[in-house]
Amino acid sequence: MSGNVGMEQLIPIVNKLQDAFSSLGTPLSLDLPQIAVVGSQSAGKSSVLENFVGKDFLPRGSGIVTRRPLVLQLINSKAEYAEFLHQKNKYYSDFDQVRKEIEMETDRVTGGNKGISNIPINLRVYSPNVLNLTLIDLPGMTKVAVGNQPQDIEIQIRSMVLEFISKESCLILAVSPANTDLANSDALKIAKEVDPQGMRTIGVITKLDLMDEGTDARDILENRTLPLRRGYMGVVNRSQKDIEGRKDIRAALAGERKFFLSHPAYRHMADRMGTPYLQKILNQQLTNHIKDTLPALRNKLQSQLLAMEKDVEEFKNFRPDDPARKTKAMMQMCTQFGSDFEKTIEGSGAEISTLELSGGAKINRIFHERFPFELVKMEFDERELRREIGIIIKNIHAIRTGLFTPDMAFEAVVKKQIEKLKGPSLKCVDMVISELTNVVHKCSSKMTRYPRLREEVERIVNTRIREQEQRVKDQLLLLVDVQLSYMNTNHEDFIGFAKAQDKSENTAKRKVGNQVIRKGWLTLHNISFMKGGSKEFWFVLTTESLSWFKDEEEKEKKFMIPLDGLKIRDMEGGLFSHKNMFAIFNPESRNVYKDYKQLELSGESQDDIDSWKASFLRAGVYPDRSQEEGNTTAKDDIGSMDPQLERQVETIRNLVDSYMKIVNKTQRDLVPKTIMFLCVNNVQEFIGAELMAHLYSTVDQQSLMEESQEEAQRREELLRMYHATKEALNIIGDINITTNSTPTPPPVDNDWLHIDQTTNGGGSRPSSPKPSRGGPPPPLPNRPGPGGSSMPNRPAPSIPNRPAPTAPGGGPPIPAASIYLAQQATKGAAPYAGEIAHSAAPYAADIARSAAPYAADAARR
């Protein structure tokens, strides 16, 4: 790996970058090239990783042992130790303690019931015996839940494995045991799903030493049976007896080497088998894979760098205790707060919500929908008003029979109605104050970096709001008292007694044409006789009717009801319902819709419902005012009204209606103006002109501008990420020029592996051929084996009668057997060339060294 020095540096740097983002709780939006180890339970995944490290450090046992992904970062280093990401600055030299920490950290998240979690454990191992690698040990795939495990444990593990190996930057190390049918390998099947072309899959065959006697996996390891594009590698792990006996891993690796050298089926490929070779190949494959993903990795790193540039520029020359910096920061924060407050109230803010009304928009809605609705709610009920007028007229006439309509009745009724204006006016102030408080809290969110400053700013501004709230309420109460002080019956809009008497005979509702007032979605709860049935419809409200359609195209009308005589009232949503509901009904108990006495409707929010109620008011559908207890008795006290009294009641009623329209119109106009002048605008001017002075006079500036601990940590992490990203980009630039990589192996025919294999289907299923049992490998030349063919039964050609050549620079003469084999391989032994080459493969190196001087000597002669 000497040609890939730059790449060797990139892996640790990007690992550090990933750790920096993980410590902030922010996912890094670049996929680090890494290797995921997948396989069934007890396939030997953990043993392979332990052989890489040369230490026992992974949990052992039966069933699911690996229950959380283990992100294992191997880093070549002179010292040998381990550290966890969740335990910064704590180093482990005893790898038994590493195992215990993995078990405790696993149980901390998953509990002790063998459950699983996709939250990874990050472990770094520094050792002179490893090559730089990033591997992820995933839980072994299983079929049956054990103990208290959830019944869908198979689906959970499968989803977790797919979450990791679906990324194009992840190489898949598919581990399969040799003593089972490879065509049924869970690892190869799931790898095929996400990597059908085999570009990222590397096969590993374990437990070669546990195969039945007389069988071997030679054809699989030579990639002739069940081929993979990147091929297979074989390893021999320690047995359970070796693990329990604490057999040293170095001794196990020596035994693995001896196994491959001595086994007749594997000795010709011994140099390409075993854990050391697998580690070397994985390092090369990961290096080449990183090389292939460099362009995308570079682009993502550059995007991260640009995103951090603005904040980093502020922190480059940062000095926390600089008084000038604190003063400047406080002025900037207060200026920004004032600007945000103004934009939120006046509009044109930088951050405009698409989810709900806020700030100035919500205050506007309070002024023009909520407040008018509250005014109409307190307006007189027709029957109640007539009853009150009749009682007042009779009380004024007392024992006498009145011939004329008394003025005092008009004044008494009007004053009572004007007095009711105080409640809606004060409620309007409360709603505006509540929204202003929300605006202050929202605009101060940019001061989170300085919690004391934010707290003090909110306290000062909210105190000012409360002070102005009282002033506004006093002023509105004064407005009502002003209205009560004098009845201006000469107002140009007042109808007067003459017109009131003329109008007394015509009480019909004034029509303004069938104009559309509002459209929108509402949920209708009267769609069936089944309890709880409901459905959304598109409603259209006009001045005369309410219609609803299937959708907003208004093509398919479902129903239409006239609004004459209807009232509106609130409804409870029910025990298990939190919907905001209201009902449209007829006070005379007539059916409104089909066989229903009322139309039950609901909206998405209370604001939506209030807006619809205000629209119904415009259409003449007023809130219902329930009769208070004792009304019947009071009505009986009036007695039957004679025609003269009825005319007087109707006249007073028309006068009151005309005068209250003038008063309500004035109130609807003056209340918003008063609130804006004394509260909203006043607070806005206070923030711009006096906020800084109050901050300087109430709190010490040094303590006010103390950073929060979280902000200081965020700044340090941001600077660390910035430098790590920049360094990674520099390394990528160097590697792109100096690193050479080998191309991906060519495609192979891997149609043998089907994603949807079934055990009881109708079609046939390809499976791996059974390993051959019986005879040993073909015999060497001139050594016939049992039942095997021998060399041609003819005398061996004579050896040239000249001194044996010596190796260049002196050395022992070439063995005659080596000369013979070389001659036979190049002369008349062509029919047996394949057999000779196979049998002599273990001696190929010796033959080459011995025959080289002879070939050179022959060339000279």
C-alpha cells in the first residue's frame, strides 16, 4: 500500500469528520466509503474481525450476540489501544474491557431481552498489526425470535442490514460458512438485492476446516461455481474449543496458514487465502472504492465547507472576553431584534411561515374577524330585546296608560347594550397582547447564543407591553363611558322617531343579493345514521344559502340549505375527539338537513372555526342565546301586549337597532386604532429608541453577554469540523494525482443467485454442486496414485551429457528432476500438460528458479 499513502491518510481524516458531526447530533450528509459485514448467525463474522485486530474483543455467546451495529475503525499506529466515540479521551489497552463496554453499551440501549437497535457503537482500534479500514459488524440474520425478542425480529434485522448496505458507497463483505449450501446463503441473497451487478460484493468463506471429510470448496474459491465479480476468499477461524481455551490469535493465524499450505485442495492458492490476505485485499478494495467515489465525496465536502464559511468567518478572530466585541454584539443583537419585530408586525419578514398566521397577520385577523364576531355575540336576542323593551315601557308608564312612546325607554335599552361593549373590547386587547408576547419570544430566538441577554430583553419588552396593556384597557373603557355619557340622536345615520314608526310595519330582512361570502373545506358529521360518520366537503357560503360540493371544482353539488331563520352555536367534540365543532340549526326545531335538526360541522383549527363564524354573521346567521332560567315567568309578568304597546315596542326596537349600528361601527373602528397606537406602535418605538438604554441601566454588560456553554461548544465543534473538512479536501486533491488504483474486476455470470428463491415453488432452483468426495488430488508425475493415470510408460529421455549449469553468480547445480520436468512440459507431453501443471503447481517457484540459469545457458549455446 506504499503507493496509496495519501489515501491511507484520508480514511482517518474522514473518520474524524464523521465523529465531529456525530458528537453534535447532526447527521453528516456524505456517505463515507466503508465495508459492511453481513451474514447469518454464527457464520463467523465476529471471528473474522477479531482476526484482523489480533485480539479477543467482541461479545460471544449463543443466539444474537451482535445486537447493535459496531462501526469498527482500524487505524495503523505504533501503539496498540482502543477508544469509543461515546467515551472521549478514555483509552483501553485491555481488550477484555473493550468487550465488557460493548456489552454494557448494547444493553443500555436495547435492554437485556436480546432486542436490537440501529444506533451504532463507534469503536476505534489503533494497532501496528492492522491496515486502515472502516468496517461495520451488523447483527446476524435470523429466522426465529428467541426469548423476549419481538416476533418481527427477522424483519427488524433485515431492515437494519439494508439501511447500511443500500448505500452505493458501502462495500458488502458477505460471510458464508463452507459447511452449508452456498446457494442458500442469506448474505449473498441480501447482497444481490441491493447490488445486482456485483460491483460491491466480496465473498468470504469460513469454516473450511469443518467440512466433511473428502469434500472441499475449491471450485467456489476459484470462482468457478457460484461466481462473484470480486471473487471469494477463504479463512479458517478458531473453533469454539480454541476460544474457550483462550488460544492466541497469532497461533490461530499460524494454524490457518499451515492448513492452507498442507491441504491438497487449497495449497496451490495458499498465498491467496487466509486472514492476512483478506485484510490486505479489503484495504485495497476500500482504497479503490474511495478512489471511485472521490468526485462525489469532494462535491459533498465542498458543500459542507461552503455552508460553514459564514459562521467560521465570524469565529476566526474570536476573543470571548473582548469588551468591544461584547458591546458590538449586543448592539447588533438588539438592532436585529428590533428589525425582526417590525418586519413581523408590518410584514415582509425574511422568514415567512407557511403553516400558520403569526405577527401582524394574526393581529389583523383579530381586528377584523375575531373582534367583530365577539361584538355580534353580545348583540341582543330579538325575543329577549322585545321583552325587555315591553317591561321598560310598562315600568315607565307605571299606573298610567301611555299614549306616546317614551324616550326614556330608548335611552335605558341603548345604555344597557353599550355597557356590553366593554367585554369584547377588553378581550380584543388580551388577544393582541398574547400575540405580541409570542412575537417577542420568536424574534429573540436569535439571541440564544447569549441566554442572559435574551432573558433580559424579553423581560424589559414584556414589561413595557403589560404597562401599555393597562393604558389601552383604560382608554377603551373610557370610550365606552363617552358613548354612555350622551345619546346623539341627531347623528346623520340615525333614523329618528318618524322613520322608526314607518319601519315598524316592515321588519323583513334587507336583501343585498346572493353574494358569495366564503369558500373552504369543512368536515360534515351528518353524512350517515352511523355514530361518528364524517367526511370533508367543499362549502360555499352566500348571503342566502350554504352549499357543499365533493371538491373545490364545484361540479358535483351534494346539498344546499337556505339560511333564513337559522342560528349558530358551539358544540363539544366528544370524549375522544379534539375537533373544533359548531352547529347550524333552526330555533323552531325544524329539520335543517335530511332528518337532522342541526348541521354539525368542524374545521382544522379554532382560528378556522372563528373565521367561519364571522362569515356566517355577515350572512345573517347569528349565535344562539339560550333562554335563562326564569324567562318564562318574566314573560308571563308582561301579560299580553295590546296593539298600541306592540307598536311602541317595535318603534323603540328600530331606534335601538339604528343607534347601536352607529355605536358598533364606531367601536369596530376605534378599538383597533387605539390598540395599535397605545400598544403595538408604542412597543415598536420603545424597542428602537429605549431598549439599549434599559439594558445598560439594569444589568452589568459583562454578565449580560456571557455565552452559553452550548454555544461555546458549538463554536469549537464548528471550527474543528471546518478544519477537518478543509484538510480532507486537501488530501483528496493530493490523492487524485498520486494514487493509482486497480480497475473493478469484469462481470461474471451470477444468474445463479435469485432474490426471490422459494423452497416449495414449482420451478427448479439452481444450487451449488456438491463437493466431490473420494480420491485425492491427481498424483505427481511418475507417482501413479490409486485408480489414477500414470505418466507415459516409455523410457525417460536421456539427460544432456554436459555439466549442469549453475545459477548466476554461482550456486548449486540444477536438480535433474527439475530439468526433466521443464523438458517434459515443453516437448512431447502436450496431452498431459494440464495435469502436469496442476500437479507441479506447488513446486512452480522452485522449478522457475532452478530452470532459469539452464534456459540462459541454452540461449548462449
